[in-house]
Amino acid sequence: MTSSTAPAQPGSGALTRESIGRSARRLFARRGYAGASVRAIASEAGVDPALVIRHFGSKERLFLETVAIEGRFDDVISGPLDTLGGRLVESLLTEAPEITFSTWRAMLRATDSDLVRSRLIAAMEEMFIRPLSPRLSGPDPELRARLVAAAVSGLLDAVAILSDDLIVQATVEQLVRLYGPSIQVLVDG
Amino acid sequence: MTSSTAPAQPGSGALTRESIGRSARRLFARRGYAGASVRAIASEAGVDPALVIRHFGSKERLFLETVAIEGRFDDVISGPLDTLGGRLVESLLTEAPEITFSTWRAMLRATDSDLVRSRLIAAMEEMFIRPLSPRLSGPDPELRARLVAAAVSGLLDAVAILSDDLIVQATVEQLVRLYGPSIQVLVDG
DNA sequence: GGGTGTTGTCAACGCTGTTGACGTCCGGAC
DNA sequence: GTCCGGACGTCAACAGCGTTGACAACACCC
């Protein structure tokens, strides 16, 4: 019998772990944290639900390890300051926007969890505040950098969570032209 | 015997319904949608969990009926346009901020539910976009009004969800002075 | 060949939202 | 007075959830 149970090839753990991670990424992005059940993730990965917990410890940790904000805006931020607002908006809307949006949606909705919340805070600080605030001149540079991050949050909310029709259907140029100067004011101080 | 079961005074339904509503408001604000269980709400109201469903139909509808965004910014928006940005920020931060913040937090986190999501969209439209967009001159008035709403979302995110320390600890005057002009740019077009 | 550790399965726990059957009381009809 | 209908509330149970512990199957080391 090839058997109904498929047991234990040592070293295969990493593979199934990765397979679980892929399914988790997909389902978390599509259905959100609460909507993606451990059982559904396990089923899509062809695996027992208990194995998911065995590999990742908990659903919360699975979420944290698979759904990560990875956006890199260093290039944008290290560019010329006087056009930063527009370039930031453009970069948000064009650079891997699906991942950015679905990740933002999933993480923000899951901020019930303190771990998710602090992870999101850390990501925002690493992506925007830390690289930006030392570049700002004038008063309250860090506070202004944090308000830039807030403005970015707002745009992400509108597109990824509220799915504001007019904003979603607007061209990138329009949004750069309109929302860019709004952020630019925070940069200029 | 005063009895262990307290049965059926006709007309008392409205009272217990209201009592359930109060407990729900409290627990949803404190623990969020997922964190506040129907059983906990029922227990705090001194009531059987099934009765909660009987009165409100479902947890989702209970949430929608109890946690509502009620902010009124008509006065602010109908005031002079050239100072709208600052006045809007000030109003957001001073007018019943706890309710605004905890409601924003609870609703945004619960946008997994399409009903909650569309309710939040409707609230944003009623509070900001509908009163503001007819007052804007220049190109794309409605799109700009929606971007104002996005900027507001960003500020609410920073304060209510991410709890950005520097923003929370900043004075209202500081935030009016810094974030106000950023919104003002969208108003001026 | 007999441990040892990795990989995986299975049944179960306590929790969740929700439902249907069942009481229990009040107000009105006859 | 008595019976009925409906409002009000309780109770036990359902399926699904995240998670756990006991157990099986295999590869490897000695």
C-alpha cells in the first residue's frame, strides 16, 4: 500500500512549512485575518490543521511571518526633497500596489492583536519615519515625518479599505498632482 | 418565590434591548468587534446570549446599530474655506475625540464585514464629502473632497489605531499648524 | 537492532455565533 | 372565568474556530 498517511521525510519540514506559508499569504490577502481560518489554510496546503500550529506556533505568528509589509521607499525618500510628495504618491500607487494594498488591508484590520499592531507601527517607522525625519529641516522634523506617514495611511485607507471609487478610478497623474502637494506641505514645514 | 427566572413583562423588551445596546457599545469600543463576544455582552447586560441575537438578529447588526459614527462637521465645513484645514483638524481632535477615536478604531478593524465597510463609507461621505465637495471651486472638486476625507482617515489612523506616540502627545495647536495646511492644499486645489 | 528526533495524524478541549424547542407571563375575546 | 395569542426569555444544542496532547511512522545514529 502506498498508504493513506504520508509520513516523515526528514528535511521535508521546510518544504511543507513554505507551502503553508504560501497558502496563508494567499488566503490572508484575500479574506483577511479573521476570514482566513487555520483549517482553510491547512486544507489549501494539503495538510492537517494541527501541523500549521506545530510549524508556526499560532495563527497570529503565522500571520506575522507570512504577511509582511516590505515596501521600499528609500530611493524615493533619499531623492530631491522638493518633489518628495508627488514621487511618494506615485511610488505608492505604481510599485507593486496589489501587495501593498492587500497587505495594508489585512494588517490594519488585524490590529486587534497587539503584536500585529506593533509590527505595523515598526514597518511604518522603518519605511517612512526613520529615513525621512533626519532629512527634514525646520521645526519638529520627526513629528512632521510621522504626519507624512499618517497622510500615506490615509491614501492607503481610501484605496485599499474603503475602495473609494473616484480615488481608485483616478489616474496616477491626477493623484500625484492633487495629493502630492498636500504631503509636500508637511515635508516643507 | 421571587423565582430564578425573570420572564415576560410586555413592553420590557425595549428596556433590555437598550441595556444590551449599552453593554455592546462599551465592549465593542474597548475590545473591538472580534474581541467582544456576544456572550460577554450578554453577561454584562445580565441576559442570555440568545436574547442578544433575538433582539438584534446577529452580532454584525448589533455592531452596526450600536457603534455608529455620529461626528458632525457641518459647522466646520460650512465655515470660511480658507481656514478649513486647520479648523477641521482642531475639530477632529477636540470634539468628543474618545468616541470618534474608539469608533474609528472599532469600525475600521471590522471592515472585514461588507456591511460595516459600506456603513463606514457612507458615514465618511455624509460627514465630509457631501457637504464639502459642492463648496470647492477649481478642478475635480469631488475627488479633492474625497482626498480630504483620506487625509482625515490618515490622522485618525495615526491617533486611534497606530497610537503614534509623538502625534498623540503633540498639542492640538501643533497638529493644527502642521497638518492643517496639508489639508488646506486639497481644499485650495 | 534499538533508541532518538523529526514529521505528521487524530481526537478532543473550550470557545465562538446562532438556532429551535420550550417555558412563562400579560392582555384581550368570549 | 377561561382560553388564546403573542411577547419575552431560557436552555440545550449545532457547526466552526484556534489550539493541544497523545500517538504513529519514518530516517538516522550507534
